[in-house]
Amino acid sequence: MRFRYELLEKIIVYLYRNGFKTTKMTDLSDDLDVTIAVLYKEFGNKQEMIEACFYHMMKVYDRKTAEICMESKDPAEMFFRFKNEVLFNISMVDQRRSWNELRTSFHKLYNRELPVQLQQLILCFESLYGEAKKKDFLREGVDIPMAAKASAFSYFEVLNSPIYDEIEKNFEKVAQWYYDLIVRGCLNTEGILAYNQYNKNQ
């Protein structure tokens, strides 16, 4: 199991950087230093491998969210770590290109997985906002389910909307700005000050 986990982690990074459509199993074999036989034994074919990557990412969302909630000393650090360790651990440019590839070349997989990924991200945000509320870092009256949806939707909007191709080339900056704006809008004064400090020290 550990071998498969580590292999999927490496494959995901490779696919995002080099593209889903053009990558061949032989490319992965050469770059990751594993035999082609091992790849086919683990996944069967390229389509199964890509699907395995998506399911793996959903499990990572859950695991990393729980880990961040448990380890962070305050909710401000929690939101900061989630931004950097989950949402933007792979560059936004690479993520956008990859999702566009999926939409055009693997549209059945894209249409099936996008709603699942979005719902998974909403649940992660609900956990984060729930923890912030427990520790009195949340602004009074914040609707946690709505805040979670707004946070997830803004991320996927930048990730998938073609309009940003024309009006903004720095996708990462736009997506992080959306994220920071919504988080600051939900945190109380103490939370905002702490969150700003984490970003300042980055």
C-alpha cells in the first residue's frame, strides 16, 4: 500500500507538470524509475491510472485537512496551511492546463469527477470553518455551509473558467486573492490579524 501511495503522489505531480493527454506510460516509467510492468500491474491502463489519481487526491484532501486541523496552533495557521499545502501545492498554471486537458480530451472523466472533487473540497472547508468557530476565530453570524461553498466555488471558478485566459495570466495570484478575501471575510478581528501575520511571514 505504501508503494502505491508514493507512486500515485509522484504520478500526480508528473501529470500536472507534463500533461494528461500527451503523457505515455513509458514516459512515467522512465521518469519515475519504475518498470512499465509495474505500472500496468498497478493500474491496468492509462485511463485507470488517471482515475486512481483522482480518488487518491480525494483521500489526501481528507487526510491533510484532519492533519492540519489537529496540528495548527490556531485557525489562522490552519487556513494558511490549507492554502499552501492542499490548494496550491501544485502550481495553478499546471492545474488549469491539466483540467482544460481533462475537459477536452477526457470529458467523461471530467464531467464525472469535477462534481465529486468540488463536494470533497466543500466538506474540507466545512471542517476548517467548524474548527475556527470552536476556537472563537469566526465572525459572528457566519453561515459555515455557505462559507465552505463560497470558498470551494471560488477556487474551482478560477481553475475551470476560460475567461481568466483572456483577462489575467497570473492565475495563482487571482485564486489566492479569492481565497484570502473569503477567509478574511469569515474570520473575526483576532483571526484576521493572525492570518495576515502568517501571510506576511511566508
